[in-house]
Amino acid sequence: MTILIVVSTPLKYVMLKNMLMRKMLKSQLKGVPEAEQEKILKVVSENPELFAKIAKEIQEKIKAGEDQMSASMAVMGQYQNELKDILK
């Protein structure tokens, strides 16, 4: 028996975006234990707007001449309370 599932275009876009995000994050998390990878992936997928905003601000600082580590630390520090809340 074959079941055909029709998915609307916006839903397909979201599913594709989530799949690509998971693959990208997994490639960045090589060497991290699988349980920790899943925890991080879950947090990011549940809060995509926050992490998109963080990534955008980091990129802006890098374009302004700051190195990636300093930019990341500065921006993550700005969102420290929000990150603590979602990691609980």
C-alpha cells in the first residue's frame, strides 16, 4: 500500500530549511558527543529566530573587522540571559 502525502509549498520550504540547518550544524559539531549534538540541535531548532539574530550580529561584527572569536564572544555575552533560559 502506498500513501501519498501532499505537503504545501511553505511547509516544504520549512522542512528543507530545517534539514539543511541540521546538516550544517552536525558538520560544525564533529567531535561533540552525539547526546550533546542532539541537545544543541533541539535548542537551535526550537529557537531559530534567536540564533538567526545572533548569527547576523556576529557576521556584522566580523565585516566591521573584528575576528570571529571576539565577535562571537561579544554577541553571545549580549544574549547570555536568553541563552541560559533556553538551555534550562
